[in-house]
Amino acid sequence: MFNKIKEALKKTSEKFINTLTEVVTGKAVLDEDKIEMLETIMLQSDFGAEITDSMIDTIRKDMKSEKIRDVETLVLTAKGVLKDSLITDRNKAFEGENLPHVILIVGVNGVGKTTTLGKLANKMISEGKKVLIVAGDTFRAAANEQLEIWAKRSGAVIFSNYSKDPASVIFDALEKTKTEKFDYVLIDTAGRLHNKKNLMEELAKVKNVIKKQIPSAPHDILLIIDANNGQNALRQAEEFNSLLDLTGFIVTKLDGTARGGIIFNICSRYKIPIKYIGVGEGTDDLLKFNQEEFIDSFFEEILKK
């Protein structure tokens, strides 16, 4: 798992790590040119202004007080700033009478939402859980075909009815869960632009329908974010969160971008945890997010030098 994360972050960490090294190597005093270079790299990698400012201010302060004298102490400083930006996921899976754990999956078009849901189902099945996949995207036939393939591959049960609207399908699916004792219910929804008011309001209706069937649900509302989307991902998060009160993010396509700083940026800005990260195309390339592993893998190469 560690190696998968390290490889996925390679494009983001390379420039960042090289710049960090230049900040310290051969410098007895603070070098403002190098500090500005680091600031530029962080902004280009989508760490965001808040985290970048915090990083630069902390490094500048520690270098002036001579706390930072080499790469190792600089890395410790950088790790501390990045760790502080992440939100710990304190939610535990519901047990006993609170089952099933209902998860609503939302996001804009093209972020890998349906594929991510399939991988999540596969992961849960492999852990011995009983999973129901609800095909709540009744508009896109391809999405439902994808879910059927994932259900067959993983052993999950799929519930679909293309003749009904999404809210009705979800209502019927949750009725089914009351007698069949599923551990997890994963609800797919149609991709929608965050600035389309009528489509967003449809999600609010879906959430209310879920609550009518299971008052404590949905237990998780997860927004799928494409790491390549940069600042647009932040706007998506703002709109979806204001409507739905998100409980977590899943960040996909980290392996194909140099903008992995979005992980720290989005977590810090919205105080919402990252639940999973996508680091490749394979079935096993959806990883439960671990703060320590993520940060350690980010800095591993610099500590080898």
C-alpha cells in the first residue's frame, strides 16, 4: 500500500521535494529566493494559499531561529504543517441494530464516481461484508451496466429499476434492506454539475427519501473529487457540502496528476476528512486514507538522499 501511494504521488512530490532540498542545501542563512520558489511550487500543486502561507511562515521562522539547519529538520517542519491540515476520520462503521450503513455517493460527471463505487463494494465484500449496490443513476444506461459488472465481479447484490425516478428506486431499495440484513448500502447517483440548481435539489430530495426509510441514514455522504480538477474541485465541494452536509471525500486519479496538494487543501478548507484515495485503474487501487502513510510516502524520497 505504501509503495502504491508513493508512486501515485510521484508527480506531485518530485518538484516539491527538489525545491525543499534546494532551500536548505548549502545555505547557512535564509534564502528568500528559494522560499519564493517553494511557495510557487506549492501553489502550482494545489496546496492552496492557506497551507502554503502556513508552510512558508513556519519555515521562515524556523530558519531564522536556526531550528532548520539541514534537510531532515526541514522535512519535520513541513510534515508538521501538512499533518495539521488534515482532518482525522473519527466515524466508525455502524454495528448491530444500526445496520445497514448507508452511503450516498455524489459528484460531477467524469470524476470516476461509478467506478469508485464498484471498487468500494469490492473492498467491502473482500472484508466479508454483505453489500447492496443501488443504481440511483436512472438516466445513464452505461452507469448501470458498469454497476452490474462490478456487482457480478465482487459478489454484491444490485438493485435497479430503470422505469422509475431515482428517489423511488432508492426508496424501494431501502425497503429491501430491512428484511435482508445488509452491512452496507452503496447508492450511486447521476453525475451533475454543482452549479445546476434543479439537479442539486434532486439530491436533497434523495437524502430526505433515505431518511424516511432509515431515520439515521445516510450515515455517510461522500463526494468524489478528481485530483486533476484543482480549484474547480474546491467549488464542487462547497456547493455539495452546503446542500448535503458531506461526511467525507474520495479523491481519485492521484496517480495521473502533479496536483496532489489538493488533498491537504480541500481537507483544511472544509474540515471534512478524506475517506479513500484512488491511485490507479486496478480493483485494489482504491485505498483507505491513512494520514501518516500518506505524508510519509510524500517525503520518503528526500530522506533517502
